[in-house]
Amino acid sequence: MSTTTRNSRKDLIGFVTSRSGDKSIKVTVPYKIPHPLYQKVINRKTVVHVHDEKNETKIGDKVEIMETRPISRLKRWRIVKVLEAAVTADGAAISEKDVAELVPTKTTKA
């Protein structure tokens, strides 16, 4: 028998910002980078479409996601686990400002 090794897959931590359809969510992965010239910290974000097999997430949850094979036209990620459940019970979307406040700052001067 031959054993096949799996390639290492990317892991990200982000916040659920939208539940668009059945088993589909959008996760915003925020990060901060210094401006190349002025070194001011800039808030950036990446929005990815994620497969949620068990429909276990709510808007505002902090989740860990993993890269996977293409599941649909846009979905290339899947839920690994829910790290923190959302504090609010309403279905209101969280803003970019709320997400940016939770991200640690990484500033490095060259």
C-alpha cells in the first residue's frame, strides 16, 4: 500500500459577516499593515466565501477556516471550528470598524 501525503493547507481566522444561502457564509479576514512610505497603520481586509456544512455559524462569530478543493464557483474554504460565538443575538451585519478594533497591530520599520 502506498501512503499519500496531503499538502499543507492555509488556515485563517476571521469573522462571519454574511449568511447568504444554505451552507454558505462570507468571512472577513482583517489585517493591519504599515504604509510603505509613511508607516501609518492601514486596516485591510480579505473577504472569502466559505462552506459551512452544518450551518453552525451566526453573523459575528469568530471562526477558523481552512483552504480546500473548489466546492462551487466562489467557495474555496471550509469551516474548521467556531472559536468565539457572537455576543449579539440579532441578525445585523458587523461593520468594518468593529472588525478592525479586534485586530492586533503589526508594525515593523525597515
